Amino acid sequence: MEVLYRGDLFPDKVSYKNLFEENQLIFRRFQGNTLKQLTDEMMSISVESEQDRLMFKRIFILYIQMAFLLPSTITKVSPVHIAPIFEMEKITEGNWGPMC
């Protein structure tokens, strides 16, 4: 069987102290959230502005990772889950199908 993707789809943990101030705010917003909190936020967020749509995408990526791609016994968002949301422009480059 041929490997379709080489490399790590999920970047290493995010180091809070190495983030720009704007990204530190995003980090703090999601750190420690549960799946229920992500679900509630996803259902209530507006998608009228580009900024709101980007935030929805970030919440959705966190949710998908926690529920399907990187499930664990820890039910809270961790720095491992947060890493991909800072590289949203690269999110479609991965071969996500084999990960499920």
C-alpha cells in the first residue's frame, strides 16, 4: 500500500509565549474548552463577516480534531489541538481522508 501523505498533519504543540498578541487571545479563548462548549459556540456564532467565518472555521477544526481525528480521554482543548488553527491557509493541503 502506497503512503499518500508524508509528514505530520498535526503540528507540534503551540507555545503560548512564542505567539503574537492577537494569537495569544485566540489561544486563551479556546484553551481548556470542552466539546460541548465548542458545539455551543459553533451553533451560536454569526457567519456574516469574514472574521466570524474564520472564527467558525477555527472552532470547527478544533471540534473535528477532538471528536474524530485526535480523540483522547482528556475532554478539553489542548495546545496540540490548537496548533492547526493558526495555519488556516494550509488546512486544505493535508490528505485528511486517510486520517479517519
